[in-house]
Amino acid sequence: MPGTPPAAPGPYRRRPADERAARVRFRRAVALMLMTLVLPGSAQLVAGNRDVGRIAMRVWFGLVLGAVLTLAAVLIWPVFAFWLVSSTTVLALVRFGLIALALGWAALFVDAWRIGQPLTLSFAHRRAVVGVNGVLCLSVAGALLFGSHLTGVYRDSLVTVFGDGEAVAAADGRYNVALFGGDAGAGRFGLRPDSITVASIDAESGRTVLISLPRNLARFPFREGSVMAREFPDGFDCEGCYLNGVSTWATDRPELFRGSETPGIDATLMAVEGITDLDINYWAMVDLRGFRQLVDAVGGVTLTVRDRIPVGLPHESYFRYIEPGRQQLDGLETLWFARARYGSDDYSRMARQKCVMNAMLHQVSPQVALRNFERIARAGSQMVSTSIPTSEVGRFLDLALKAKSQRVSTVSLVPPRINTGDPDVAEIHAMIDQALDRASGEAAPPEKKPRKRRASTSTTGGSIGSLAEGYAANEAEDLGAAC
């Protein structure tokens, strides 16, 4: 009707201006949180406590600058990266730094939510802001805390596995590492080692030669001047005494090794040095049960199975065979591929063990290691005990990556060239010297041209070759081709 005043808006009706203001406040609140995600401290610098904002941004830019400089240093000097990932001090700082960063960033998200004045928002907008803030806060802080956890797991595995002794210089340009495999487990050295191998690694190129010593080697000398050499001046010639029994013999007589925590390892190293005439820099004891976990942690290993390989023994409930062919094996299958003797012999098994080592070296990439980082770290701490000091981990990581791009050579002190019951030590030394010289590209022409080995077409126990003619993987210039 004419002259009637307009009706007042209803109690639940919002004016367009109020709706626009509500949307502006909502967008502002979300923008402050997104600013905190992209540039921590920027929300406080714009609309909050500027002192807090300046401190947060300085810390953030400092971290970004440090990351850029670290990346540049790694690209220019790759060895620096290996030092970073092997320094327990650096890892501890990174671990606690990630925790502090997670807490500080989460606090900035909460403060950005406060600056956005959530009580002035509509109920729907208030819930949305709380949800966005919660997702951002938990995502960022959770990722940083998980990174801190992984760093802690990795650092703990370094401390558990590696020694705290002094670094030893390379001997004649090579690091010689004695690898012992058995069921002893980390810290338990009294049991007989199942396999004994020396990895001789070129200190510059990483080119590796695997020297395998059979566990049934007898009548061998010990390192001159050692405790064992005094006890056995004519060699280890007691009744039933073989190389894999040295550890038990020494462990039963700790009085001969006063001050040593590992008399069995020490005595076995004296034997290995006496047999090979090499100076052993470090040793590593690999628990084969832990090895199974490591293979599972990296997703298995691909091996060429030449013949049916038994898994377990016939009386065991899980007994079965790995069928011939190119196979992706899990931890249990890989363990039995390396250990099986049923229907085979020790020397065929030694050949298969080298094939497993070669496959692990070349198939476990840095990408696989990163994807399975925590499982590998935990398996490694249960699998290995070693005298390699933590300070040398970076060096050996560098050498391992170099070795991945090169072939691995092998030499084994086994029949038919070596009589394990009465070995010719001079022949052993000549075999090893020749293998190392060839690996270094310094092999002199031999006095007598060696008989060229006919390519073997036979397969015994899953390994190319036979006991009579020798197994290809036990003496090869290129282990990969022999497997």
C-alpha cells in the first residue's frame, strides 16, 4: 500500500553486505594458513606478532639456504653426502632439528588460525577453517616427525652395527674385509662360520675381488707372530681341525686372547691372513637368519636357478624345491639357494653364495633402499656385526656405489686347483696375487700360459660346472656372467 514502510528483514535473513564480509573473513583465515604452509612466519608478519614472524622467516630462510648449500656441496663433492649420512652426530642433530621444526611449524599454524579470528566466522566457515588447519598442521608436523623417526632408526642401526675403533688405512691400495656367515647372530661369535670370504676392494675404483675360503680347509698356517702361530707352528694340524673350527677352538681358550671381546674372530682372522697373505682391515659377521629378513626388506632378489634347489630338508614340513629358471626369490628361498647342500656339495654352495652377493650388490638400488628404508635398517641391525668404524661408513658407501657399475671377480681356494686337506700355500698366494693384479689392470704375463678352461655345459647342485672341473662362479673374471 502507498505510504507503508518497507518490511524489516527477518531474523534468519543475512544482508548481502554481511555475506560478503563473512566470505572475506573466511578467505582471509584460509589465506593466513596457506601463507604459513608456503612461508612460515609470513602470516604473523602480515597480521600478527611481527617479532615472531621475523624469527620464523629467518629460521626458514636459513634452513632453505643450508639445504641449497648442502645440495651444491653434494653435487660438487659426492663424498660429502656419504659423510652426512654416516655421521651419528649429524644424524642426531637432524633428528632433533626435525622434531623442533615440527613443533614450531605446528605452533605457527595454530597461531595463524587464531589470527584469522575464527569466532567471527559463521558456523560452517568455522568448521571448514578448523578442518583445513588440522589437515595442514597434522600433515606437515606428521611428515617431519616421521622423518625424525626414520633418522633415529637409521642412526640406531649405525650405532648397533658398526664399531667404534680407529680407521685403518688401505693395504697396498685395497681394503680387505673378511666376511663371515653363519647362524651365530649379532654379538655371538662362538659358533662355526658357515662361509668365509674376503672382499678385496680397490680403495679408488671400488673394483672388488671375492676370495672364498672353504670351511673344510686344513693344515693351513696362521699369520706369523700371532698367538695361533705360536700354538700351531706347523699349521692347524690337530685331529678334526678345519678352518671353520678355529673360532670355536679359540673361544674355548680365552686366556690366550686376554683383553679381546671376540677371541674366535681374532683367531679366524689370524688364519685368514696366514692363508691369503693379505692384511685384513676389517671384518663383518653376517647372521644368515637376519639375511633372510634383509632380502625380504628389499623385495626379494632375482637369480638364475640352474637346477632344482631344495628349500629345507626332506624331514621338514616346509620342504620344497625352487624350480629352474630366472626366479624372483624371497628371503627364505634366497637363504636356501645360498646354503643348500642336499644333493650338492660345499663348493657348489660356495659358487651360489657368490651369485647371491653379486645380485644383492647390483640389484639393490638407492631407490629401493629409500622405499624400504626402515625395514632395511632394522634387518641390518639384526644381521651384521662388524669392526668397520662408523667414521668409515661413508667411505664404504662410496666404494659400494662405484662397485655397482663394475664386474666382480672371484677366486676360490677349492678343488681341483687346491687340495683342501693339504693346501699348497704358495699356490694359494699366487692365485690371489694374480686375481688382484688382473682386477687392478696390472697383471704381468704368467711364466707359463695357463690352460684355457673349456666353457662348461654341465650344472651340478645349481651351479655351472662340477666338482671335478670346478664351478664357474668360484673363479671368474666376471661373476655376473658366471651366474
